[in-house]
Amino acid sequence: MSISVIEQAKIQAQVLVPLVKALQAELGAARANALVRKALGDLYRGFGEEFWKAKNPGKTESDLGKAVSSAFRTYARDDALAYDVLEQSTDVFAFDVKRCAYAEFYKALGEPELGFLLVCTADFATAEGFGSDIRLTRTQTIMQGASHCDFRYRREGGRSQ
């Protein structure tokens, strides 16, 4: 059985949190955070590309709703996320995360800002890997103190506008 994404995040935090804090102390928070976002963004964009290809092999027309829904089931494994799907179609996947174990973990560490940097910003880079016509909009996160995270994936030029 493979290790869940939430468990991977907890393991990675043991190395990444002290590393990012050391970078912030040495370079300043803004410069260190930009460096971390770039490095992790490239990694997660690649994950998004690989995932998208695996879910849509040889297809010219992909089903955004099915593909992104599948991805979030992976992130939600081991009760890591509780979310409500608001809309799902070939061109849209919109949902609200109501409970997030990733945020709970980083808040328990006393590091929600690093949780946002290391976990939440990955969502946009991963979405970029899905293709140039896929857009993610999110205006708030539990990690930053909101009651829920509002994820809205949409295919630009799609039928559901």
C-alpha cells in the first residue's frame, strides 16, 4: 500500500520546515519564500503534467471534472480533506474544502504560513501542469484562517462559462 499524500506532507515537513526557516533567516522571508515557491512550483507543475497525461491518455478532449475529482480523491485519502462538490462537468470542477488535515497539521506545528507556502501554493502550479487552458481560482484557504477553501477549476473557452 502506498503512503498517502497527507503522510508524505508530514514526513516532508520534518525537513522542509527547518530548511525554509533557515533560508528565511539567511535571505529574508520574501526572497526565501520566492525561491521555495519557484523550486516547488516546477516540481508540482511536473506532477500536474504527469497526472493529466495519465488520466487522459491519447485524448484530444479531456474531462476536467473527472480528472480533477480523481486528483482530489488522492489528496483526500486517509480522511485528509472533507469537501463538497458544487459543480462538475467536462469543463468545470468547483468545490469547497470544509476540513483540511494539512492545515490542522501545520497549525499544530505553529507554522500555518509555512503550511500555506509548502502545501497550498502547490495547487496553482499543479493546475498549470493540467494545461494552458485550465484555470484555478481560489480566494481563501483554511490554512490562512478562512472557514473553507474555495477551489474553482475551469477550462477557458469551455462550454460551462
